[in-house]
Amino acid sequence: MNRAQWSLILKTIKRISRSVAVEQRPSRLRFGDWLIVSMYFWTVAHDRPQSWSCRRENYSSLFRPRKLPSVSQFNRRMNQRRVLEILNRLHRELGGDITATALSYLDGKPLTVGVASKDPDAKSGHVMGGYARGYKLHAWMSEDRRIPLWAVMPLNVHEVPVAQALVEQAPMLSDRALVLADQNYDSHKLHKQIDRHNGRLLVKPKGDSSGKRHPVTLRQMGPARRELLAAQKQTPGMIRLVHRQRVHAEGTFGNLCSYGGGLTCLPPWVRRLHRVRRWVGAKIILYHARLCAKRSLKMAA
């Protein structure tokens, strides 16, 4: 993690923590919320457990707090509502808005655990080449490779209901915005839901490749999916050309994982669903800060 990335994270944490403190009126604290959140990001950026950040020798000139809480106090503070609110606002500010782009992508990334893990929240599900046990990151990604909306669920949860929940969290999309996804997302309900949000879901349709559908089936699937089937039949080459842009979804996951401190896998101390969500969310926030820092350097050049 470079100095520009950490400076942006620290400055944003301090500003958001001040607004949260005013709204929720915390009692007098020996260690401020900004320090607790900053310590957690320092831990996640270095892929270490939370107890690691409570030892003074693990800091550098980039970030060196004068006083540190005990391990038990740090763990308790990380579960408080104010700290979680700071994390949520930090993600919303750095992640941006999904409506700011006319092209976006839905995809998932498995986060597996070992077969001997005793984590009761980790479930078995399908992954590329077989089955595994763990969780899955469901992401709605923008054209500029941000991840404004995401969710972490057990691996046995299907993509479509999670995608529906993500769409419900989004405001109205830009006019006729395209949402690209793979064939697993081809669902009548998801087509209708994205249509109500002013967008269109572009997937490879399931079913008969000849395009023959029963009239009742065509009526029930809704106008958005009927448009997709008609376009698939009339201009298959253009549909394939547009759908090839879905490679940027894999590129986003590649960028999220391909640097020091990125989201490569779940470490052995990150278990249970609430801890996995918090860890993955911190990784995504660090990734967005990295994108912002790189963009600022390009503009300065």
C-alpha cells in the first residue's frame, strides 16, 4: 500500500467519523472511532489478524498511533454500530454510484475455505470444475471497474436472488443502461426488475437455441426478455460483440486480487459470515482507494 492510497483512506475515515460522532453522540472514548477503523484497515491491508494491529512494532512511519487499545477492547469496538456505519459510508463515498455508467456487469467470485473448516456459515456449492465449500462475493461492477454494490453469501445461494436484492438497492439507472451477465443470471424476474429500473439485462438466453417459445411463455417473460430474444435472432453478431465486453468483469476481479493486500483468498482467521463480509468490504474499500490514487496521479501528470 503506497502513501497516496493510505493518505486518502485515513483522511476519509477521519472526516466520516466526525460526522457519525455528531449524529450518534458517543460517550467520551479513550480511543476514537477513526483510530479503531484505521487500525482495522492497516490490518486488512497487511493480511493479518486483528490482534496483530494491537502491537506497536507492527506500524511504520506511514501510520504510527501514539496509543493502542488492548486486543479485547479493539475486538469489541469493531462490532459497535458506529464503526460499522463508518465502514458503510466509506464504501459509498469511494465506491461511487452504479447509475453513473451506461454499462455494468453482474458476476460472482467464490471465496472457498478448507474442507476441514468448522465454520457453520460456510456452505457447499458449485465452482468452476466441481464443488467446494465457502462463500461467494456477488458484485455489480461499473464500466470503470469499480464495485459500487456487492454482497457476500454462502456458496450455495444462487446468483439470481442476490442480484435481485442488489438491484433493489440501486436507484434508477441511466436511460437504457445495459447490464451484462453470464447465463446463470437469465431469469424472467431479474429481467423485469432491471427493466423497472430503466435498464436492460444482456445475457445468453437459456433454452432452445432456435428461438422457439410457447406464446404463453413469451407473454409471461415480460417485454425486456422478449426484446433480448428478438435481438438475439435478428442481429446475433451484434449481441455477441456487445456481450464480449463482459470480459471487463473478470478484469475487475483480476484488479481486485492482483496486488499486495488485494482480495486473493480468505485467510484462516476470517470465518463466520459477518467477519467475511467485513473483511471483503475492507478489501473493496482499499481497492477503490487504490483506483482513486492512481486516477489522481494520472490527472496530476
